[in-house]
Amino acid sequence: MIRKWFGTLVSTALISSLILSGCSTSRNQDNGANASGQPAAVKPGEKVTLRFSWWGSDTRHKATLAALDKYMQLNPNVKVEAEYGGFDGYEQKLKTQLAGGTAPDLIQVDQPWLYDLSQQSDVFVDINTMKDTFDLTNFDDKFLKDYSTVNGKLIGLPTGMNGMILYFNKDLFKKYNIPENTVWDWDNLLEYGKKVHDQSGGKDVLLNVDPGLVSELFKYYVVQKTGNQFVKDDFTLGFDKATAVDGMNYIKKYFDAGVIPPFEESQAYANKVEQNPKWFKGEVGMTLNFASNIPVMKKDITFKTDVAASIISKDSKNTAVVARPSQIFSINKNSKNTKEAAKLLNWLLNDKEAVTILGDARGTPASKSALKILQDAGNIDPNIAKGTEIALKTSGGPVNGITNNAELGKVRLDVAQKLAYKKVTPEQAADELITSLNAKLKELKSSK
């Protein structure tokens, strides 16, 4: 199942050892399975159409489309229809498709969504039933159990290893005499952020975050102070009002001192902070992001960059650093071509030609053979590998399912927005957050 802690797997040893070692829209119960319950094989030469959906940047789109073109060249009887776009709205669209029986055959899923999606119904193929198609020895068994397994079923395979880090502008750090080896905490973030803002007259900003990441910062602060999950498995909050007020006070200080951009500015770049002109103009010191997003973050920039560990309180009881799969590739259980979808998935994750084409568009590969292929060819960004290793080393462990609930995330975001626009004080924000979260948790618990 999706567990609470990494145990011995997700440590710097894992990533280090890997690096060093070198169509129709109708869906029904007829999913192409034979009498034994196994997917029926497509007859040689029989025409097959697969739908494949994912989100990402232009870099990821181009790499994935190129890989699919190659696959169709190698398998002329297979046509793959690509359904791709940005992150905004992807999750809700997927939920609607799954509920209505119109979801694609092969689907890119964000790991935190697994809890919500598993509540919906049994929607994904159990990869364990298709071991004749997949080479699962390329993946660490414990990693699969911790992050891709729900109710004993392996409902997808990780596209890569990922983690939350700080991706920073070395030129701006030099400009303001900020040491590159700074160990970031909540206090020196305020100190250096105020310095950058004041000395630049507000032109430069230290930390580039969008509204969603601001609400995540609050969550990280709370988890670091308490050592608890933000929401416990019993559907109760893992923090009290005093801790919430402290966290809200820090967020308010960051806004007031110009450490982070105002919501009026960052709202336009929600889920696409790399498109903020201040970033590619070199007017931002660093961004809080996943290592797998470095390819899009470095596009069109001219300044030198490096990576650092996320913001961690000096007295942290849990670092709250998120380290997990970049994404999950899952097969729609109601697909009429699950066997062919499985073949495509295995090819994308393990085949040398596919791996070479895809490169690091989805971060550091979780497949051992894929990682070795990229390392041997020098085709993986050193900052992605370094950033992933840092995140794994500092990780606070897996986040439990209920904390990742989308409705709870919206509550946090709504309160953060009110605080940012000065509609509430930190204490009022804490009160509203606790009241709203408890009400939503009561509703979610009763619907289980």
C-alpha cells in the first residue's frame, strides 16, 4: 500500500547506486479479456488504435511525440492518438473521463492523485497481472509498493524519480552576495529576501512561487514544526491553531517584505512559474519546484543555475521535503487494448531507443536500465540528477493519501489567497483554515 515512511529504500543510496551502476470513446465491461481474465492478445497485423494522455511542457510534448512516432514506425499496425496539454484542468478532466468511461488507454497520472482516484472505483489495470509484458526487475520493488500500489494492486509504473528542491540563479546570488551553499530555513529566507527586494527597489525577488506553492509552503512549515502528517490517517488535523498562526505569520512576512511576488503578479503564472518574465530575465533568485521540471525552467535563460535543498526549519521534526515518482503511467482497466497499451508502456520505460528519445523530460528515470542508458550517453541534466539526490536525502517520507486530497488543497489555497490580499489576519486565516478543513474532513469521512 501507499505507506507513511520511506524506510530504507528512498535514500541517497538509491539514486547514487543507480547513477553509478550505470479511436472510439465508448467504454464498457468488454475490455478485451479472455475467459481467464487476462487481456486478449491482438492478432498479428491487426490494426489497433491507442489513446495516450499526458500533461507537460513543450519540451516533454516534443520528446513524447517523437517517441510515439518511432513506436508507430516499429509497429505499423498501431496508431497512437496523443492527447496532451498543460497541467491546469488535467486532473478534473481525467476524473470526468474515468467516471464516464471515456478515458484514454494509457494515462499519465500524478502520484498524489492516486488516493482520490482509488476512491472513485477500480479504474486501472493491476500491472502484477501482466508480468509477461513488463520487466519489473528494472524497478525497485519497495518503491513500487510505497508509491504505485493501492490496495495490493500495482496500478501504474513510475516515469522517474523526483523531489522538491530549490533551483537557483547563481548570477543573482553573486549580485547580492548570497552564498551558494546557504542552508535555507524560514528565517534566512526572510533575511535574504528582504535584502534582495530593498537593494533592487523591488525589481528583483528572491523566491518565485505561484499561489499554489504559497499554500504548499504553509503546509511544509506546519509539518516541520509538528512532525505529523498535515492531516492524519484518522481524518483529524496534525496541527493546532498556534502552529497555524505561526505559519500564516511567516507567509504574511514574506509578502510584506517582497520575498515572494504578490498574488496579483504570480496568479497569471499559476502552475507555470517558468513563464513569469522575471524568471527568464534573471530577476528571480530561485524557484521552489520539482527536479523533473528543470528542463522547462532552464529554457530561454542565460544565467547560470544550480540546485539546493528545500526550505527546512532549524528545529524541524520532519523535513516535509517531498520525494516521489515524477509521474505514474497507468493503463485504463476499461481499455479494449490493455495488452497493446502495456507493450507501449514497457517500450517507453525500458527500450533503449525510447529512453534516448525521451531523455530527462520526465526527470531521473526510475527504471535502472533507462537511467544507465542516459548516464552512459551523457543525456541527463546534472542538475536533475543532483536535485533528485538532494531531495531523496532530505525527504520527510511519503505524504499520506488524505493530505493529498484535492478538496483539502483547495481549502488551503482559498485561505492563502485571502491572506495574500489582506482580507484576513494570520489569526483569522488560521481560524478559517481549521474550521473549513474540519468541515470538509467530516464530509469526506462520512462518504467513505
